[in-house]
Amino acid sequence: MLFARSSRHALRRPRPQSSVLLGLSLSSSSSPSSTPAQSRRSFVSDADVDKARSYCVNQLRSGDYDAHLVRHFLPRGVRDAYLALRTLNLELARLPETVSNPTIGAMRMQFWKDSINNTFEGQPPREPVSMLLYAALAGLAAREGGVVSNFSSIKFWLQRFISTRQQYMDNRPFTSLDALEEYAESTYATLMYVTLAMLPLRSMHVDHLASHIGKACGIAAILRGIPVLAAPKPPPTGAASHALPQRNPVLLLPLDVLADTGVREEDVYRQGPEAPGLSEAVFRVATRANDHLITAREMLKNIRAGEDPGHDYEHEGETGHTYEGVSGVDGGERDELRALQKGFNVLLEAVPAQDYLTRLEAADFDAFRVKSGWKLPWSLYRAQSTKKI
């Protein structure tokens, strides 16, 4: 048994001409009469979208293979959005390793904030992520008849995601396990909210499930990064010595956990997996991630049985999480079951997180010795078939 629980675009493609262009202005107040004729608009061709899609697929295949696999299980109408979101996540995660100073990093973050704003104004920059996201938003608007009520929530979530990434771009340590959870909520869970909104789907219970799963994914991502970030890189030689900035090793485990387990960062940098207390610290953080997955499974069981999920959604009432007038919120069991069925494949993000935690446990919580796995494609297929995470 895993751990001991210690606490609880799709763009409607013209055929067959690739020269046909899309012009669309996106806003939360758009109406059916306000689409191609907007004065502020951009044109994105089929060829542009295909190139952007191919770029993002290649980025995920090489840099985030878990997301590359999950994409294949998502509804077709949301795959381009997911590609754009996860490629953006990969881009921002790489920034600390690819910029030479904080000023350049801040400029890159501002570029992405401006890109989101311009994309929603119908003027996406000529770069793959923005063009693919624009096409996905245009596809959503087309499916919804030109009136999309949740554009403002999607934009808010994307800006929050970028701002949170910027806050931690210097690889500052998390002050506490709760702070790490807040980070995961504002990054990985937030990307899941955007994906659900692109279906489109608004459901308090499904958002609640996404919150727990996203937190587990975010915590697992921090654990995955230990062997990379906490180990000093050998000095580059030749031309490479001027290509990338040198960095100091960092350990992103929460400071309160490090203090409780007696882990000294210097020991980790020098001794790696042999540092006293490191495996215990990793175990405590991994247990929190596993707790969220256990909670999500219990919620799924309760919802399918027509029962209360078991606890309140702590983010209800926040921006993007108001559900007045949404069918199913006031006790419609059938509506909630339909929402769960519609959004279930987005919740498959839980499967790679569980796969990593299982392999981490098999390595006795030594993050440096986690073996690569081959079962993930089968696990995703089984989870989709059985509707269990």
C-alpha cells in the first residue's frame, strides 16, 4: 500500500485551402455579431496553427513526456489548448536555467503576460504558444456560438499562473508545506481549471477534484526536480561555457519540513542522497501529495454514489469559482454525474503523479534513485477505461 496516510482551435479548418485565415477578437463580452469584423483582430492561418501545434508537440515529447501522453486521452476540442498550456508551463519552468540575470527573466515574464493580454484582444504574437492558444479560444467561441462567459476567468487564471511562476523564478525555497500547496494550486491546479473551462465545463465538484489533483501534481513536480536542481552542474567547457548562465544548486523542499527532519541544504549539495534526514523530508512532502490523491479518489466515490463529496471546496467564491446559476450546484445529482463524465479525462493528470510517487516509494524515498517507468501509457489507458484514478 502506497504510504501510510499520516493526515488525513480546435480551429474549424476550412477545406481544403490552407490559405484561409481566421480573424477573431476574443473578450468576455463578445457577441455573435462581434467576431470577424472587429477592428482589432489578427489572422492565423491553418499553416500557422499546424506549425505551432507541431512545435508544441515536439516540446512536450522531449521536455514533459507525461503531458505528451495525457494529451492523447483528452477530448479533441481541448487538445490544442492543453498543448499550449503545458508548453507555456515548460517554457516558464526552464527560465531560471536559461536567463543570465533576473532582469532578463522579468522581461521574459512580462512578454508572456503581454502575450496573454494580446491573445485575448485578438492580436496574438507570432509565436507558437500564443497562436495555438488563440486558435483554441477561437474554436471554443465557435462551439459556443460566439458567446463565451468564462473568457475572463480563463484570462485571470493564466495571468495568475504566470505571476506565480515569476514569484518563484529565482528558485526561492518554500517557507512551509502549506506555501508549497498554495504554489501548486496557483500553477498546476490552475492549468487544470483552464483546461476544464476550454471544454467548456463549470462544475464545483470537478473543480474541487482538479484542485486536489493539481496540488498533488505540483508537489510531485518539486520532488522530481531534486536530482536536477540540488546537484551542482559541472562547469561547461568550450563554446558552451558562454552559452548558459551558471547557477548554484537549490533545494526547494519546504523549510519547515527541512527543520523538522534536521536536513541541512549544504549537506544535500555535498552528499546528495546520503545527506542525513533527506529521505525522511522527501517522505513527508510526498505523503502530502499522496493525501491529495487519496482525497480525490474518495470524492469520486462519494459523488458517484450520489453523496456529498465529504468536505467543502475551500476556493468556492474566489475569482473563477463562483457557481451561481450553474446546473448541478444546487444538488442536481444527474448534472454533477454528467459534469464528472465530461471532465474526467482532464483529471487523468492524477495518473502520472501517482506513477511517480509509486516509483519514489520503491526507491525508499531517495529522489536521486527513482527509476524510469514504462507503465504510464497502460496506466492512463486503464484509468480512462475504468474511470478510476
